[in-house]
Amino acid sequence: MAETSPETPLKKTPLNALERELGGKMVDFGGWDLPVQFSGILEEHQAVRTRAGLFDVSHMGEVFVRGRQATELLQKLTCNDVSKLEDGRCQYNGLLYPTGGFVDDILIYRNAPDDYLIVVNAANAEKDYEWIADSAKGLEVFVENRSADFAQLALQGPEAEGILQPLTDLDPASIRYYRFARGRVDGVEAIVSRTGYTGEDGFEIYVAPEEAPRLFRRLLEAGSEAGLLPCGLGARDTLRLEAKMALYGNDIDHTTTPLEADLGSIVKLDKGEFFGRDVLVREKAEGVARKLVGFEMVDRGIARHGYPAVDGSEEIGVVTSGTHSPTLGRPIGLAYLPPDRSEPGSEFTILIRGRETRARVVPTPFYKRARH
Amino acid sequence: MEPRENRYARSHEYVHLDDDVAIVGITNYAQKELGDVVFVELPQVGTTLEAGDELGSIESVKAVSELFAPLSGEVIEVNEVLADKPDLVNSDPYGDGWMIKVRISDPSELDQLMTVKDYEDYIKSES
């Protein structure tokens, strides 16, 4: 059970010392020293679903794309329609290779018509920056990797708005879903977006790294009466999986297309030419070779990332994510399966450490919050 | 602190010996490392184990870990309560969170296991 010590020193977020002080159980997460949990994954998960949780997601990367041809560049590199964005709005999008596979899945914030902030996965930040910068050559676009200039806190859960409200000169209630605003949080300059990776209401707050520890403490204090807990990567994973939000490196990567990953809602084929479009057009016409589906276990056991789905001796697919769902109280997961076996109700076999274990395709998401 | 009278395996199972019956579970250190336990897979009564055999697995929310037999012998009882209350492994690893009882076949194997002092030194070297 011991973590193997890495060759290179782990990267630390500005909250590292505070997280240790708060009793975080630290793990190596893609080269970052981050807390997997504080009080326990189940308790933290429950706090976010019913009250609120506070996450350090400072490892995420921030890339700025600016200039007269910024929109043109982003339209070429992504599958969603960037022209639909307005100032102060965010968009979930796929950064695609010409093969249709994901460079990364990203959030695009439009500051102004020629000024975008792109929030990228930690492990991909350098790769994404280089990909975007290389593609920008010859265009009137300035690309800048400013990941080191930002810490990011995610305040998630039904109590998030009430906790944030007294601390900011912004009106959190007026920031609607997938919108953002600039203002001050506890006196500190911040970008505040109503976004998250938990399937719950909440905010993501970007501040200068040196301000992060004080703000993290302040939010914990402000939220203590409402039941706010510091949360780690473990709860982040169970929360996002219940909401069927894809995890790069698990559910999607350079070999998977957005249509295979059941992310058709971010594929806008009519927006004009973009990398991977011809592949997606063909997939749309002829069907995908495999499809990402949600499943529950029929037999006992938890299927984890990488376990094969089989039909007799034939491997028909693979589990990409799997865990115990704290909300449902039973194991859930995501897997790539052939399309003709991907209908809800369809049963299939997963090899759990060599043992044949039955699972059943179910509709997703596994959890959807009640909206008012 | 782990109980003094038990013996410990490098794979973090404990053995509480009562005459020729070994009660086996995972240590307090191990349950803390695993986090919330949600599923425990144990062998059937009557299974014969050799020391070092994989006897089952334990799933926490974040990961799965194999369980290994610290001693050879026959499984004479399995803690059925864990099927419904796997969290007992977290809340009471040495009490209600025990896993199996084994009638041991070779008492000399006990010498291969660590004393509490050795185990605590071993944990320190691991963390």
C-alpha cells in the first residue's frame, strides 16, 4: 500500500503546507503532491452533496489566448462553437488532434471578443500550451501559459453561494451557471465562475498564489457553521464520476473522440472547419466503433480503471473509471463498449482481477442534482 | 498504537492467536491508509490457505488491496457481518472488524511474523 517515491520531486501548490496542517493525506497525483482526503472520502463527498466542500485545484493550468485571430484559432483547435461564447461566459470544450482524439478537455472563459482564458488539466498544461502556441504561428494571436500565476479553489455544494456571498463584493447569486465575473473575494482580486467538477452547484475561484492559503482558511471559517469541509481528490473523483464528468487520462485521451466519449453535445459540426471534423463527420454518418457508457454491478465487486470487458475469451471493451458511489451506496463505473452492447439494460462481463463479474449498462448521469 | 499481544505481517494483516485459532484482520495503520472500506471479499469456510496465499481483497473508495494469509491453515469462520457493514474494518479493526478465523497447521510460522515493536518500526520505515 505504500506509495513509491518518485525520481523527481513532486510539484506543490501554494496550499501544500496548509493541507498538511489540516491533516490531508498527501499522494502523488500526476507529479503533484495533493491531498486525497482530509476527514474521509465518504464524509467529504456527503458534505459536497448536502452542504459544501472546499477543494484545492491549483494544479489546473491557465493558458491565455489573445489577439485579433484568437477566436479563429480556437475555432480551428476545438469541436464546440467558440463563437457562441459571450463576454463573461464559460464553455466546456474539446481540444482535438486532426485524428479527432483529445489533446485535452478544457474550459474556455471569454474575457473579451479577442481575449480568452483556457483552463486545462494539470498533467496536460505544458502539452496544451505548446499545441496551441504552435498552431498559432503565423496568426495574430498571443498565447501565454500563466499556470504559475494562479491558484484555484473550488467551493462546491448547495451552501456554496451562501458561504461566498458575505465575503465578496460580487453578487454570487447573479453569476449564473457557466458564467464568471471579476471582483474581490475577502479583499483579494479574483475570477469567480459558477462552474465545477462535482455535479453540484458551486464556484471556482482564481486568485494569485500568495493569497490562496489565507483565502482557503477564511472560506473554511466562513463555512464552518454551514458544514463546509476541506475536501481531497478522492471525493472529487467520486463526485465527478457520479455526475459522469469525464476524467482525462481515464475516460478520454488522444485515442478517443468526443462522439465515442458520449460528448456529442460539445461537437458542433456546422461551425466550419476544425481539427478532427472529418473524423467526427464520418463517425456521425457511420457510427462510432465504441461508446462510453455507465454501468452498475450485477455481481459483487468494484470494477476499476483498466479492467477488461469480455465476452467469453474475446475482449470487447475496457473499464475507464470505477468506484463505490457514496450517494447510491453501490459500485458504479464507465466503460467503452461496442455500440450494439451499449443500450441501458444490456449486461456484460468484467474481469475483476481475473474473476468474471457481471455488470449492466445503465442510463447516466448516476446522480443529477435537483434544480430550482 | 497496535495491540501488543498480536503478531503482524508485512502486508499489514494482524494475527490474534487464541490457542490454535488465529483471528486475522488488517491493522489500524492499514485501515487508515486505505480510507473508507466499502467492500470486503473473503474466502469460504473450509478453504485451506498456505501462508502468503491471497485470501481475498478489500476495497476502499479509492483503491483495492489484496489480503494475504499470514499463516497456513483452514478457514473455520468468516466475519459475515462485514458484508453489510464493511466500515467496521475502519471503526474497529481489532474487534468487530476482524475478517477470518483460521485453524493453524504450523505454529512455527508465527516466528515469521513481526512483534508489535517490529511492526511499528516497519510502519515508520514505510511512511
